[in-house]
Amino acid sequence: MVLKTRLTEMLGIQHPIIQGGMQYVGYAEMASAVSNAGGLGVLTGLTQPSPEDLRAEIRRCREMTSKPFGVNLTILPALIPADYDGYVDVVAEERVALLEVAGASPKKYMKQLHAAGVKVLHKSATLRHALKAQEAGVDLIEIVGYEASIAGGQPGDEVGLWVVLPRAVPLLSVPVIASGASATGRQLAAALSMGVPAATCVCATLSPLAVVGGVCLLALIIVGAHLLGAVWGLPTRVASRLGSRCEPAIAVETPQLMFEEQARV
């Protein structure tokens, strides 16, 4: 059964599913497979070491699919120094269907991307960020619950997706995408019932980490994960290990410790 939503009509795809952008996983093989299956495949921009490497990966993906696909770009200069302007230039020049932006505001890039026909989706940590992204002129807003620990959240923002989503839909005028804690048809159906035109899901069938990643995810369900970087406004969930377990104590004992110093732990 084909489900038509604002997203499928906007991007010309068959199913209201967006592949989540995953570092060192979102290569052409994976993105093209999702797009060929009717969803929107996504290349992870910063998986490529340079803008020109991203251009090569985009062109490689086009050899594998004639369907639309997107690029994910997480803009966090404090965490990942990169030529963000160069990556955006490549996305615009290659006229990719959609750019998913996380982290910083995409405002400075909106005119350039829209002139190239690129739709812009902003991954928003909170409703505050979502409203600012809407004001900046993005085409879609991805609401991410605390499950994903997106950078930019503050104390008090620890709210799950399925609590935030019903508030976001009537508050925002642009289409809202459900992201985080979504990986099943039942969750997609729940999002659609709220008026959400699509969900971003983990799609791992042809990823380089399909088998190993599946085992690791199962282990995380049993063993758990730790939230790092919240002290610096850069929360990230990682597998539990000694360094991750030490961070809360380090932050309390040495609150002046800079992020760069803690990152080495």
C-alpha cells in the first residue's frame, strides 16, 4: 500500500520514511538501497573526509539509484571542526533532493540551497529550536526527542519524542517529521495518526554495520548507554565504558574543564 503524505509529494518518494543519518554508516550502498525501496536514503556528509569526497559519494550514489536521496550534515564546530561551507556548496552544486541539518542553524545557507532546488530539513532538539528553524525558512522540521540527545538541549529539555510531537504538530506550520525512538511500522502509524507526514528510522539492511551494529544495539538494550557532553551543551549517547562513566564525576569536580580536554577522556 502506498501512503501519500506532504513529504512523499514534496520529494517524489513512495513511502513516508527517511533513513536516519548515521556517521560511518550512511554510504552510497545504504542510501541508494533505501531510495530504491521507496524511502528517502541519506548520505552522511561528515562521514566523507572532505567536500570533494562527498561530491564523489553523491555521484556514486546516483550510479546506484535514479530516485531522490538526501545528505545529512551535523554542524558542530566545537565538536567536529570541518569545512561546513564547502559541504553545503557541494550539496547545492550537486542539487541533492534534501539536506538534513543538525546542530547549528541553517539560516545562512537557505538562499543558496533553495536557489539550487534543495529542500532543507532541520533536526530540532527542542520546540525553541524548531520555531527558530521555521523562522529561518526551512521546508521541514524533524522533531527529535531526548532519546537522541541532540546538541543544543538544556537542563529541563529531557522530554521524549512522543510527548513533544503532539505539541509540535499544531504549533508549526511546516511539515513535522518524527525522529528518535522510531523503528517500527506501529511507530510510523502512530506518527501518521498525529498528522506527521513521515518518520526518520534506523535503516540498516545494507549498512556496513548491519550485523555488528545489530549485535551492539541488542547489547546496549541489556547493558545500557551513557549520555556524554551535556555539561557543554553537546549531549551524545555512547556505549557504556570507563571514560563515559567517569564524565559526570569529572564535570562536578572540575566544572571549569574545557570540552576539548574532556573529549580526550
